[in-house]
Amino acid sequence: MPRVISNETYGCPPIRALTFDSLGLIKVTEARGEERGTPTVVNTWGEMNASRCVLAASMDDRLSNPLLAVARKDGNVEVLNPCNGDLHFAYSVFGDDGSSPQDDEISGLHLFRKQKDDHTERSCTLLTCMKKGDVSLRTVQFPDARSDSTDEAAPKTWKACGSGELLVGKVDGTENFGLFGGKRVEVNIWDLEQCTKIWSAKSPPKDNLGIFTPTWFTCAAFMSNDDHRKFVTGTKSHQVRLYDVSAQRRPVLSFDFHETAITAITEDPDGHTIYVGNASADLASFDIRTGKLLGNFLGKCSGSIRSVVRHPHHQVIASCGLDRYLRVYDVKTRQLISAVFLKQHLTGLVFDSGFSGEEIAVANTVVEAETEENMTIMEQEGDEDETEEEAPVKKKKSKKEKRSREKISEGEEIDEVRSKKTRDHKKKTKKVKHTQQD
């Protein structure tokens, strides 16, 4: 059983988190009930295999027919049902043969929420970006019943960079624009409908010592779901940069965060707060308008943070990383609410916003009612069995028992005859004595 650390003062709201690890497992952690719940692992999907390490994940958590897409180290992209883990379909980004080029792997994945109005089939569009700069858009149609998936059309592919390594791939809230960047690759924005580059960043100038910082982006996030022009990035050189496409090509704001690489960054729904995690397990929140540090999150991690996610409804964020813990924090107080030990190095995390404690409570009440009915039926059956056992049962007598009982009856008759003869003899002897006396 996983070790769980909970804070009794700050309860965990009803949440459902799916974590991904270096051995290819998908673990579902839920905090059920009302406030002050304790997250626990309820499901584990997949088999342990280092070649199936989950590199990226994306989720469409709509209420009807939700989908979960995961990209694995061996080049396979799988689309699952996030409710029960059933596989809808899978394909390889390296083609039918599945042979992967050296030093190339999936670095970004996005599952589009746009859906065609078709009652018979559902369409699923996926964007994948590779480490060597290849980006592809693939649309797959698959019916509700379990059958083979079919590609609607040939995938759109293009090169997001000519050299370097593509490490960051993000899609904005409108799903019309994509952001790409990486090692020796400046961040650039593409129009996904036309597959054309519309903006590219410019390297920052040298510092006052004349030292040029090489380009190495590790993570990025759009500040708003409705506006693709403002986004924030994290770099290997422990810098957080804010870009505004409508203002200039260079960062409008940049600041340092400790002394290690920025590994995870996410935005808050308010549009001006960001949460930053780094390789030395530091997690903090900033006001991106001024670059002011709002505060560090308490409950020190012991390994590099690989993912930070803000819950869309509840005032909590979750982080995971190489220390194998899923940690949940309160946004306002920045206190650690709960931590769950998940045994493997964690690579990613997503929230299921469609999860609510009320649905689970209703399901539990139904299950409890069914169990009570089953218990009453079992008790009634047990009472009937007891009454049947108490009633006399006629058994067939064996031949040996019959013979022994016949012998016993014969012996009793002989004894009775002998006793009668002795009684008659005694009576006669008494009569003879009386006559002799007379």
C-alpha cells in the first residue's frame, strides 16, 4: 500500500488525478467524499516496462466519452478511456515498421477537444512533436463499438526547427495556435490551420559582462485560454521569461528562480499568477505582471519536479517528480494538504475535472444498498438451512444393523422364556412344600 501523508488542518477536496511514471504505469489517485478527504490509489493500469515510459500526456475530460492520450518512449501513441483504462486505439509515430531513429522521441502531445458533429463516429485529433523537430497533426475516427480505427486523411507534417532539439510543444486554449521551442531553438508560434509560422522570438542580448546565454527552453504555458499572444517560458538557465507577441520579439519580463533549471510551469485561471517548479524540488508562485515572488510552497520535495498542474475548479495544485510522491497543495495558504507515495519516478500528471464526490457518494449508496440486500438474503438462506438441519431425517438402516437387532430380539425372547420357566418351577416347589407340611 502506498504511504500517505495528510494534513488534518487542511482537507483535500474531491479530486481525481492520473499520474504517469518511468515504467509505463498509469495510476489513478482519488480523494472521495466531502472536504478533508485523503487521496488514495484506486487503480493501476499497464505493465511495468521501461521501454514504455510515458513521455507526454493530454486529456479531454468532457462529461460524455472522455479521452486520454499518452505518448510512450517506444514511439506509440495510445488513446484510452480515463474512466476504466480501456484502450480505444494506438499507432506508432515511426510508421508501420515501428523502427525508431536514434536520438529521436516524442517531446510533446496534445489531444484536441474539437469534435465533429457526427452521431455514428467520434473523431480524435492529435498533435505530436518529435525531438528532431518534426510536428504532425493526425485525425482518427473510431466508432463507439470496439472496432479498428481508421485515419480520416493523411497526417499533416512540417518541420518546426531546422536544427537543435525540440523539447516544448504547447497548444493554446482556442486550439488554433501552437508554441514550440527547445535546445538551440527559439520559441515560435505556428498557425495550426495553415501550418505556417506567424511569429518567432529573438534571443535576449548579452549581459553586462558580455556573456551570451545559450537558448534552452524546458517548459512553457499560455497565460490565458482566449489569448495566444502572452505566454511564459522556463529555461535551463533558471530563468522565467514572459513574452508578448503584440509588443516585441524579446521577453518583456525575465527573472531568475534559484540556481537550477526550471522544469515545470503552469498558469492560474486569474491570468497573472504562475506556479514554477525546478530541478532542486523548489515550488513557488509568482505575479507575472511584476515578477514578484508571492511565496514558496511548504512541504519540501526531495527530487526534481517534473509536472505542476492547477485544478480548474478547486483551489489546489498538484506536483510530482523524481521523489515518487504526488503532492497536493492549497493555493491560498501554500500549505501541503496531502502526499501519496507512488513507488516509481513520476513523469507527468493530469487532473480529471469531471470528477465529483457526489457521484461517488451516490454510487457508494447504491452499492451499500445492494450489499445490505445481499446480506439479508444470505441471512434468510442461513435460517432456512438451520431449520432444515433441526428437522428429523429418516435414515436407511444397513443390513448389519438389522441382523444385530434381530439377534438381540431373539436373545431377549429366549431370556423371557427361561425366566417364565424358572418362575413356574419356583411356584411348583412352593406348592409341594406346603402340601408336605400339611
